[in-house]
Amino acid sequence: MISTITNLSKIDKRNILKVALVLFLIIVSVFIRIKSMTVPLVSEMNSFRGAQTAITIQDYFNHGFSIFKYKTPVFGPPWQVPLEFPIYQVSVYIFMKLFRMTNIDLGCRIVSFIYFYFSAFALLILCKMKFSIPKVYWTIFVVYIFTPFSLAWSRVALPDYASVFFGLMYIIFFDVWMNHSKKNVNLKFFIAIISGILCSLCKSTSLFPVVVILAFSIVYSLYEDFISNNPINIKSIINYCRNKWFSLLNIFLLCIIPFIIGLLWVKYTDFIKNQFQYTQWLTSESLKSWNYGTQLQKINFNAWSVIFNRIHEYFAPYLLICLLPISIYALYHLQFKIKARIFFLSLPIAVFFTFFCLINLYQVHDYYLIGVSPYISVLFGFGLYYVVFELTKKKLLLKCVFLLFALISFAQPHEYYKYVFYNKDSEPNFYTKIGNYIQESTGKDEYIIVQDQQWSSAQLYAANRRGFMIIGKDFIYDNEMFINNNFTTYIKHQESEFDSIILNSFDLTLLKNIDGWEIYRLGSKIPDILNGHALIFINAGSEVENVKEMVADIPYDLNTIYNGIHYGYEGKSSVSIYGDDMRHSNRYGSSFSYRFENIPQDQGTFSLVLVSDEIWKNAPGQREFNVIIETDHNKFIIEKLDPYMLKSKKGVFTFDLPSTSTLLVTFNTREDLLQYGTDSLAFINLIGLVPK
């Protein structure tokens, strides 16, 4: 009796140690990922795709929630570019609402983190069903959560791990429904079909390996059921189908319904994208060769070499790649059931099938490996189990040496690790710098045009603004969309040419250059601003009334020192008189301001007009000063305004204002230019407001 209790105690202690080891490894994997959870998504690898996902969530908070009409605001109104069904985006939105979060980057990372661990435990359950040996499925689990690939991509704002989780649940409940007890059969059927639908909708490419794995499982299960009671002949097959028609119909429905639902969603997204000229190129038909590749690409050695090199580097670095043939050998050396062997053999075929069908996506994008990562982990994890627990079973030293080698292999410097172990206090990248500036200098109802970034959402997401991405010279678009909507800012790289349509449609004012990216304010093209209808014009230096037009019911006391009521010059300065008509006075100095208040709101928005007829300088760069424009909610700083450069536009500078009831315009000396002999005293003749 005592010896029995002692033996049980030893067993319990061994189990406790195993559980403790597994929990320790899970906690370590969590802490590794947590380190970079606060890094901005636009500083992340593949910020293009991460921001494309996150910008929809951002739009949920800014403009309202929608599932079927969700927005990806990168090609102007109506802002729709539907891709995958927004299961992941909705999950993040609900999660953030539930926990009252405001940081979308962090919300995306946490939900990705949760979906990844859901997929890890789903893989654990699936492997437990197939292999039944705890050391096998726990080894596979550990491999899955610790590969360099999963350490990096499980933290990124992507729907892929959500889709992988649903795909694994689809396999599990399909298998449970077909091959296990008939208890709760309807519930199992329902969960299987819902999981398949969610996988298909969330990321249809994740369904490709699942289809192959299920095909092997279905064929073998039907074969096993058939031969248990029937001889193999045509008549028996017909009788079997007749007797089992209802079960076969359910199997067919379980297979076909997720596919049909996914196809219907694709047709819906194509319909939406076809309605708008700037998104027609993103329909499934237009992207067929991009998604599936060409026939030549499918047999191109270089394409396959890229994919298999990634598997080697991201999942089994250095000599650990040998675990793949070892796992195949181990499958037949060990006494596993035929179902386990069928499942194992289906995995490399499923992975190869996925690569073959989607060759271009897997050649171009490394993150697409997420869709096959559980099945690759099984292949390498099984080999690792065999080496550690079978091949070196009674050779502790050899086992320790191999585990040390495996640990060193995974710990070697890797391109992914700079993101996993990212220093959150490091300098922000240009997306963040430009985004912060845009948020400070524009209103939330203003739209941004971005050039030289393809159709990446990263810049618009960092700026928290809707906009339009100019994706190349061959991209044909109409300037009416920009003119008729509230597009106010234009971003381009300093080394690229101006987009011709933008250049011909607007006056451009350079606001700032950030890391080689130029930010311009768009101004209305007004051919002869001085002959147009104005709300108010002020002769900048005059001390007598001189008004082109003004609103009759507002008794402005023109050109006096600001009295706190309507508008006026702030401060005192000497006055010079010259010229004729509306430009016969000027004001110049190191710092002076003009203030407008009670600007009428019933006339829409206005353009600020500045007239600076340079009379002393006769070449560019001889006078430069700053202009600071402050509205109700925004502040714009125009650096290096050169009056000489305005001569081709009759000395007129225009700046489209957001809606505002107050306006303060300040002219400042550029002190940094004094030592170089450049005149930095501001020089202004006329200031006014003109309705847009």
C-alpha cells in the first residue's frame, strides 16, 4: 500500500514538473512578444499591410461602425476598398470598446496576440487527436510558438492568425463530427460549418491547406467505413452511397458552404470596387495573375527557391532543416495509427498545394506563410520530438547538446528580431513624424493626397486622416474629385516630380520638409484674385481706409490696431507708400500680425490672400520670411516664403483655410538667415479673405 502511494506520488511530481515546464515556456513566449507591443504599427515590418488593416478600425472610431460598408480610405470618396470580411477589424473594435481603449496600435497587437494563442491551442488539440502521445503534441506546440516567424508575425495587425484559428477549428470539428461519437452531432456540425465560413471570409487563402487536409481525412474515413462492411465493387459502392446519402450530403454541405459564402463575399467586394474608377484594378479578375501567379512562375526554380529559403530561415535555421526528413522517417519507424500517418502525409501535400496555387503571393510576401505555419510546425515539431525523446532517449549528454544547438540556432541574429525586440524609445520614422505634423496642421475633415508611397495606408493611418494615394504615372484620375472635396494637403518625396494634375489644379505652398518628404498646402487657383469678390482686403501698411470689398453689415474699422472686436493689424510699424490701386502701401518688419474675428460662417470657407510685390530684391532667395497662420483649431507654419518667387502670379499667394471664425496671421523674421546676408524682414502689401 505504502509503495503504491509512493509510486503515485512520483507520478504526480513528474506530471507537476511537466505542467510547470509547459507553463514556463508559454509565459516566456508571452513575455518575448510583450516587449514590442507598444511600438507604432507604422514602424513595424510590412507597415503597408498592417496599416491597411488598422486604418479601417481607425475609421470606425472617426466615422462610425459598419460591417458590409466598412471604409479603407485611401482612394477618395466613397472611401470603400473592401478586401477580406472585417472579422479581425470588428474584433479589435469590440475589444477596444469593451476595455475603453484608445490606442489602436495596441488594440490591434493584443487581438492579434489572442488569435495567435487561440490558433496555438487549436493546433495542440488537433495534434492530440491525431498523435495521442503528449510529448509529440506538446513539442509541436512549443515549436509553433517559438519559431522566429511566429515571434515576429503574431504581434502584427493582420487578420491571418484569426483565419488560421478558424481553419484549425474547421478541421477539428469536421473530424470530430465524422469520426467520433454521435453525441451533440448537430452542435459539432454547426461549429464546423461556422468555423469554415469564418476562415473563408477572414482570409480565403488560409482555406487552401485546410481543403487538402480535409480531403485526405474524408477519403480515408469513407474508405475505412466502406471496407468494414462491403466488398470492393461497383455494386457495393452504389449501395453504400444509397444507404449513406444523408451523411454524404452533410459532408458535401460542410465542404461546399464555406466555399460558396467566401465566393459570394468576393463577388460583393468586386461589385463595390467596380463602382469606383480608382478601385477597379483591385477586383479579383484584375488581380488574378497577382494572386495565382503565371504558369511559368509555377515551374520557375527561383520562385520556389525564395519560398523554401524562407521556410529554412524562419522555421528551421541552420541544420535544423534536417528535422523535416527525420520526421518523415520517424513517422514510419514509430508505431502510429494509420489515421495519424494519413494526417501527417497530408500536411506537406497541403503546403505544396497552397504554394503552387498562390505562387506569386508566397514569392512576394513572407507574411503569407502564416496560413501554412501550423502545418510546417507539425512537420518540424515531429522531427524534434523524435530526436529529443526517441533517438537520444537514454543519452542525456547527446540530448542536451542537440537542445543547446537548437536554442543557439533560434537565438542567432535574425531580421525579424529587430522588430520583436524593438526599442520603444527609439526615434520615430518618417510616417510618424509626418503624421504628427499633419494632425497638428489640419482638421479631421480635411483630406490628404500622398504621392510616392504606392497605395500604402501607413501615411494616412499615421496622420489619422482620409485621403488619396497617387500610385504611379499610369494611374489616371480626375482633378474634379480633389477640387470638389476637401483635399487640402499634398505629400511627395523631394526627389520626385510634381504630379501634373495636382500642379495644374492648385497653388502649392511648401509647409515643411520632413526627412526628405515635402508637405504642401493646396490653394485654390484664382487667375486674378484682385478682381474677384472679396470678404475683406486690408492694405497692409496704410493708415487710411482703402477697401476693395467688404461685408456691409460688419462695421470694420479698416487697418487700425486690433481692437478686440473684428480685425486689424496687431502692433505698430513705420509705413511706406508706393504703387497704385490696391497695393499702394506695404508693411515690413521682424514680426507683425493681423487678426480677423467674427468671420461669417454662412459663406462657406475662404482662401487667405497675401500680396507681396517685392520692390527691392531682384533674384530668388534674397528675401525669405515665415508666415504663421492660426485658425480656431489649426496652426500652419509656412517656411521660407520668397516674395520674388510670386512675381509670376502677380505677387499673389493663396492659402485655403479650414472653416474658422477667427484668424491670426503672423509674419516673422527668419533669424537663421541673418548671418548669410539674406534679408529676412517680412514684406507684405495686402492681406484679405476670398470665398472659395
